[in-house]
Amino acid sequence: MDITMLRHYVAVATELDLGRAASTLGVSQAVVSGSLNQLEAAVGEQLINRSSTPLVVTDAGTLFLVTARAEVAAHDAANAPQPPKAGGKAKASKGKGRAPRVKGEPLPYKKRQSR
């Protein structure tokens, strides 16, 4: 199962509304609905009863929700960015000295360039 489908299912089961879940995830409602259909086909059970106005999570959906949350948490923990290692090469300070001389540019603090 795709982790995205599990994220969509957890959001819908938490919000109990496709529109709010879609806005929480930052995707369209059609994407969430399609993802839910694919997940229910893969599991082989109806996870959410969509016939009622407020969505209702079925018994199989409640059991699957625990597994889905654990899978999402494990995936997030495994793919969390590693903190940078301590130590390493120190960077030199740039300082406030003069800028390097560029060919064809006048010298700093000089009003006119001599010929």
C-alpha cells in the first residue's frame, strides 16, 4: 500500500469530511476520494461509510485506522531528516576589508580614473 493513500485515509477518518480532509492535506477532494477507493479495493473491506451525511468509519475501518496511523508514524520516523553532525571544518570570516580589484573598474575612493 502506498503511504499517500494511508495518509489520506487517516485524514478522512480523523476529519470525517472529505472536503476538510482534502484542505488539510492540500489536495483536491477528488484525489482523496480516489485514493480512498483504491485503498478500500486493496484492503477488500469498506473502511468508511459515505452514504450518511457525516462520514462514519466502519468497524473494519476503525481496526485499520490503528494500523494506518502506525504505518504513517513509522514512515515519518524512518524518513526524518538527520541532524547535522557536530564539529567539522570552521569557516573563515569574510571580514570588512577592501573588495578585490576588478580589471577596468576605477579604484575605490578615487573620483576619476587616470589615463
